Amino acid sequence: MTEYEKLANAIVLQAVKDYRHALKHQKKCPNSRDAKAQIDELERFFRSGWYTALTTVDGEYLITELRKEALK
């Protein structure tokens, strides 16, 4: 794995961790503006050209799976 691939993976993994955290926070505090703003920002990232340059994992699929996970 190249250094570029390691960096790309680290960026995506951090976004996933942040998204999970924001979804959990929203579940605890449904009216949280901060959680909603972070979720919106991360979903824009998962749908962005930059995200698709970093990984081959479909952003919509990732959003769907992480939302399912958060509902458990």
C-alpha cells in the first residue's frame, strides 16, 4: 500500500468515525443543531468528487449502512 493510499484510507475512516459519532449524538439529542450540521457536512463529503477520488466504496451505500447501524 502506498503512502497516498494510507492517507486516503485514514481520511475516509475518520469521516466514518465522525459520522457514527454524529448519528449517535443525534439519536440521544434529536434536536441538536450541531449533530445535524455535522451529518449534513459528512454526507456532502461522502457524495463528493473528493471522496470518490479517495476510495471505490460507494458513498450512498456507506451512508445507508451507517444509518442502519445507528438504528440498532
